[in-house]
Amino acid sequence: MLLTISTTLRPATDLGFLLHKHPDRVQEFEQSFGMARVFYPEAGEDRCTAALLLEVDPVRLARSRGSSSPDFSLGQYVNDRPYAASSLLASALADVFRTARTGRCASRQDLADGPIPLEIGLPALPCRGGADLAHRLFGPLGWEVGAEAVPLDPGFPEWGESRYVRLALRGDVRLADALNHLYVLLPVLDDAKHYWLAGDEVDKLVRAGEGWLAGHPDKGLITRRYLGRRWALTRTAFARLAELGDDVEESLDPPVEEEPGAEAPGSAAPVSGAGQAEPDIADPDIADPQIVEPQIAEPGRTPDAAPEERVPLNTLRREAVVAVLEEVGARTVLDLGCGSGQLLSALLAKPAFAKVAGMDVSARALAMAKRRLRADRMPDAKRARLELFQGSLTYTDARLAGYDAAVLMEVVEHVDPPRLPALERVVFGAARPAHVIVTTPNVEHNVRYELLAGARRHPDHRFEWSRAEFARWVAGVCETYGYAAESRPVGEDDPEVGAPTQMAVFSRREERP
């Protein structure tokens, strides 16, 4: 299997810094199924190409087959796995370019943080759905896609096309994003994995898909194929994605019956040593890319309400925050940890909010917010109401003062508990707005999400509070900083475990205690 990554950025040899692989050396990385090598066919000032060559040992691959995996006899040894890009290549890519996928590069961090001109080549890629599917999946991610179907035999054109395509991608894309696109989409296009699917596959998908999967028009297809059409895992994936905040507009549905032949919830999905999934009569992904996604019903609606009438949890959360801001009569609002700016967009749509500001510690998140809000094309009057700036919630900052209200929507759970007192001093002690709105997950509600009980909703959550724990934190803040607070549920208020999101509305007293 061969993957090439090229750039024309000057000096092009900086690609070696970004990939953490020196252009003057051939480096080897042993895999359980073969050997991966990284080398540079060309390395000049104007153009540089890094190649990942994966040599698969079919015998080792067959011997590594689990004892419970299906035995396809000859298919274990006669298959396309040594030659065609698949989950084997994705697995090797994840191992070889582990640091590059995180976007870290101490010597060239500015370069790693932004898009660079890239060309990616895959001479043989299994693509169940043909070249059109490759366009569908890579096109929305900023790539110019060249996908050419490989004929079964050039000498016999009447035999038609094979299941393989030659894929060429061009675009100005951040290198870490490009590697994560490949990591997720190679097995999606192949529609098969060479290893057992377990619960940690959801974490892998959420991490690799951060910043792009939630907004992809075919996210349903990608999620279902990546997770081997295992409905329990798919539902868990959307539960995790829904807690990423406003970047995701997915909802959570009550449990539905498994598809005929699907595994029991929580079981792993066996795949043959040759990496071939069981054949389907038809491919529902191609005919209808939408999947049944778990949803949380809007408060007051009956459990059997039509799915299309239900509102995603993050939409309910955003609407609840905006409603409270209108209720308290706030004119100037500060969104702390604004992310990609969906709450900012909702506030700017209402002229009653005369000034709307967003702060985030991530420069990349602020850049995404500017793009989402189309700040460069915004009318002057609207643009004058908006301010975006970078900052930390644990350091006193004069820019945070003077607002009627501040919002911490799904933010506090991302802060390490020892640093929460610093956040409290900055927001409630120094900035001291008239009102503060805080939302955070209710950990008690996690039992309503299949496969999530006992786990946090997102890998970056440092904690998740129960209703009693949240109430104690709210009471402590009020006593220390002179606020009164009211708690409200967001989402369906389950009589046993409460609502999925808990919200506190703080109002400043006239005088501190």
C-alpha cells in the first residue's frame, strides 16, 4: 500500500518538521501485520513528497485472526490487503504520524496551525460506492478530488470497473486535519476493518473527527461505516458528539430495535483476517446516507412523538440560554469559551443584544467562529456589535468587565477541578457581571445513553457533576461572591435521573456579603 503527501510550500522541506520525519532518512515502523516505511522520493525547496509504504504479510495477518473471527479459508491468504489502501493503512498512518495528527510541532507551530498546499495520492483505494462516493466524502472538507475508477482489465473494457479508484486530493488544508481525514475515511470508503470493533472505536472517531465530522453532510454515513454499522456503537458516538457543544447539531433518540442480524448491545464486531465484511444485498449507505440517530425529546413532548418534531439537545440548550438572557434584560453579553460561535450567531440575530463578545483560549476556535459568522462579510452595523478575543478563564482580564451577562455554556466541565476556584475568581469576583449563566452535563442522566453509563460524555471532560454536586458548587459560589442563583433543567426532565443538562442562572446581589 502506498500513500504520498506532497507540498509546494516554500521551503517545501518543512514538511519533514510537520511530519516529524527527516527527509534524508528512511524510517521503519514495525506493525503487527507487516512493516511501514517512510521515505521522501523528492525533497527540494519548491516541492517535497513524503511516502508511507506499508508492506503487509498476509500470513501474519491471517495468524493474528482472533479465535472467534469467521474463517474464510482461502480468503485469508488470497485477498487485496497487501496492495489496496484500507484500515490497515489507516492504522499504520495513526502509528507513524501520531504526533503530526495532533497538530503539534514545536519548531514550526505556526505552520502546523494553518492550512498549507497539499497533494495526496493513493494509487489503489477500495471504494464501495465508486468514485462518486470519494467526491462526496472528501469534497466538503476543502479538497479538490480526483477519483478515477480502475477497470477490471484494461484489455477488456466490456468487463467494466473494479471496486478500486485512484485517488488524488489537492487543497489548502491543515496537515493534522488531512491526516485525520484519511484515518477516518479510508476504512469508511473500504467499508471494512481488519480488527474487532470495541467501545474505544467511538473515542477514536470523536478525536479524529473533531472540528470537521459534525459539520459533514454525510456524517451519518461516515459514522455508521466507521463503526461497522453497529447500532449500539453508533448511538454512543452521537451521544458523545452531542456533548462537544455547539459544533454539533445531532440529537439523541430513545433506543430502537436492532437491525436484523445486528449484534447485541455492547458486543464486538468480528471481521475476517482478510478484512472483508459480510456481503450485503444492497448498500443502504449509498441509497440513503441518513441514519436513525438517538434523540432526547423536547420537554413536554410525548415519547412517541415523530423524530422530525424533536429538537436536538444542544439546540434546546442554546435556546434556553438565549431565553434567559432576554428574560433578565441583558443588552451586552460575553460568551466565555465561545467555540465555533453558534451562540454568538444566535445572539447577533437579535438586535436587542447591543454588544456580543466571544472569548476562547483556542485561536483555532476563534478562527472557526469568524468563518462561521462570516465576520468579513457582515454588515457594518452588525459587525460593530461583535467582538472576538483570545483569553483564559483562569487569569484576571480587564476585557471581561462591564457586561450585563456572561455565559459559560458546557465549559466548566473542561476545567481541571483544582483550577475551578481561579475561574470563579475571574468570572464572579473580578469581571462580576450582573448575571452569569452556567450549563453543564448532568452525570445522572448518562444511564439513559446506551454504553455511556459509568463513562463521561466526552474524553476532554475533567468531571461531570450530579445534580447534588452542581447544587453544592452553585451554593458555594453564591456565598463567596455575593450572588443568588436559580437552577433549571434543560432537555426532558426525567423523573428518576433529571434532565440531560443542568443550568444555573446567577444574579448579582447589590452588595457583597
